[in-house]
Amino acid sequence: MELDTPGARLAWARKQAGYDSPRAAARALRWNENTYKSHDNGVRGYGVEEAQVYGRAFNVSWIWLVSGEGGVERKSAARIVGLIGAGGEIDTSVSDAFGEDVVEVEVLVALPPDALAYEVWGDSMLPKYDPGDIIIVRPSEVTPDELVGDIALVLTGEGRRYLKRIQRGDEPNTFNLESFNAKLLQNKHIVEVATIHLVVPAKQVQRVPTGKEIERRFKLKATG
């Protein structure tokens, strides 16, 4: 099957998701049947917003649906795995905030598969970051010495995670960690760093459920 048009790619993604016909997909997902059919069969084109909806529903990259670039795999979403709170300290108990739902943030650019998202919680990171901003990071092979002067996500030898500016410590192999609204943490051993890949302002964030949660939602719609 040739996948050289948006309609052909959409039809392929729909079939891979288990919907034998445009009508079946539209009814299950409660879309306008005529509109979806016209996109699926290529009679009408569709834009970014529609591609994002289809990408989430069929678990493919919306960028690929629109352009054919970047591969089929959905790469424009990252799971929120921590909340950045007072003093830049990170709480990884996200279930306290989101319940049992798995929550991810979707952005308008492709993300690498190892990207992870952290949400700024409260006003503790002002003026650099606002409440609700998303900090997307990637694990890094560089040493803390190479990140002196930069803001990064760090794991200390005490097992605590922070989003801080790394400065040299007063003792060998230690670092001072600066924050915007908290006292300086001095002479900390850093055992792991992750560099900032992307900062998404709160107003531009689109949060969506993922995995089994989105499947359950679709099944409820289909049977409702």
C-alpha cells in the first residue's frame, strides 16, 4: 500500500488500530462520519489539529500523518514523571496529583524517545518558570563538570532530584546547586544529570491520557 498522501497514511493508521472501515472508526470515536471519511479517503485534506486528534486515537505520529516525515512512531509526547516544587526539588509521586491516570504532554515538535517531562508545580520557580510550565529533559552522558553554569536536572548522592543551576563546590568532586527562590545547596555529590531539551510554556501545553487509559476511554465511547 502506497503511503504517499495524508489520506493513505490515515487509512493505514486506522486499519492498524483495528478499525476496518472509516465508518467504524468514526462511530467508535464519535467523530463526524462524513468529515472523517473525506479525510480517510483523501477527498479532503486535514490540518495539524485534526492530525493530532487522529494521531492520539491511532497511536501514530501526527507529524507523519501530515507530512510523511519522522517515522510512524508517535514521538511528540512525553510522559510526566515528576513535579518540580519548592526549591526546585522534584517529587516523582505524580499519582498524588494525577491519580491513577498516566499523563503525558504533547508538543508541536517531534521528541526523542528517551524524553521525559516534569511539570512546574506552584510558583517556586518564578521568575524563570511559571506554574504549569513543562520542562522536557533527556538523560545525558556528560559529566556535571561540563554543565557548570547551566540549569539541569540532577540526582544527588542523597537520592534527591532537583532542577538547579550547577556551580562548582568548595570540596573536591562536589557542586553547589542554585535555585531561584531557595537557599544555595552546597557541596553536593551529583550521580546523574539530565539536560533540558525543551521548555513548553503552560499556555501551550496539551495534556492527554495515554496507554490503557485512552483505550479504556475509547472503549467506553464505543459501547456507550
